Amino acid sequence: MPYDPSAFPPFAVTVDLVVLTVRRHALCALAVRRGEPPFQGRWALPGGFVRADEDLSQAAARELTEETGLRAHDPAAPAQDNGAHLEQLATYGDPKRDPRMRVVSVAHLALAPDLPAPRAGGDASNARWAPVEELLQQGGYGRDGEPVAPLAFDHAQILSDGVERARSKIEYSSLATAFCPTEFTVGELRRVYEAVWGVALDPRNFHRKVTGTPGFLVPTGGTTTRQGGRPAQLFRAGGATLLNPPMLRPEV
């Protein structure tokens, strides 16, 4: 039998973004408050519908730029100024995940250094960086006297999956440097690991591990006092994408 497109119900495809950064030593995600139904007034992840003339990676990169002003760069390359690591996370297709119609979402994970306050756009009435622990707390999220409610759609599950992806990948890859500026200190990198994993790390052991891992960090020859105290050596991300040995997450 020839293929008959009319035999299958139409459905839409969206991209949702788990945009993570470290602010004030806490792992934070970009959240937007929906200004339109469905789930009007509820907090959600940024995202939108895939246009007819773009593929998934183009749609995710476009939404990232619209929501944060960031451009995506090659995930295999070191972090760059005003650039963000962007990778596909997972696909979510529960038939009832969107009350408007059948919608399949292809979620993406974006990581970037400390970012400025976001600006709401599209159907979002507000946007902010929020600690992931608050967004995922039992009972939901609310701020400044707002009613507490779960994130819209299935975004709590998507956010949880994105956070776990980030926590796992910094164990065996150089992805933690995506949270750092182009030049950073070992102490700044350690605080990224502490924020993402939610643990305290021994500074000396951490310094020994990261500086002794081939291809992980490259000295720039400069120093900085931006963290206070004595001048600290500056590094940039090396060429390694996989860490050997890995940086194993401590048991908590």
C-alpha cells in the first residue's frame, strides 16, 4: 500500500531548553513565567515550536539566542566569549503532556558562565535565574509571595534530567569548563564542581587532580586577584574532551 500522510494525525514539535549557569555559587536554571494559556502564570523552561524551515539544532540555537542573547558553539570546542555549550538532551512525547494538541518536545541542555539577568520574550511574562533546588522542590516553585505550583507541562522532569546529565558529564568530560569564563582559576573551577554536584571539595586534592589530568587545563601565563588574597594562576580549557582519570562525584 502506498504511504498515505492523511492516515496519521498531525502533531507539533517543540524544543525546550534547560539553560544552566552558576550564580552566587549555586547551580541555576533559566525559568520563564508563562503569560498565556495553557498553564498561564506558572513557571516553565524556555522554548518554542520548531519552524517548518529549520531543523532541531537550528530551532534550539534560535531559542537560546532569543531567550539569553547567547550563540551556541561547537560542543567539542573550548568555551568562548558569549558562547554556550548546547547539546540535545532527550525527547518527551507523552500524548497528554500538552493540553492544546499532541506535542513532542526535543529538549536541549545549554551551559554557560555566569549570565546577566534575563529578559522575558514571546509568551513569557517574566524570566529569571532560579536555583535548581528551588525549581525542583516538592510541591513546586513560587517567588515573592506567588502561589507555589509545579513547573508547567513536564518541565520538572526535563529539568531534573538536564541537571543529572550535567552532573554526570562533568565526571568524565571537560564540560565543567563551559561554566567558566575563557580564563579562570582552579578555585573558580572547583566552585563550579561544588555548585553542580552540591558538595564541598578539598581544595588541595582538587587542584592536584585537575592540574594532573592530561589536556584538561592549560596555563595562560597570567594571574588574577579577583577572588581576593594572593594572585592565583589563570588557566583555559585544554583540548581534552574526555578526562582520564575521571573526576568522580563524591558520595553524599
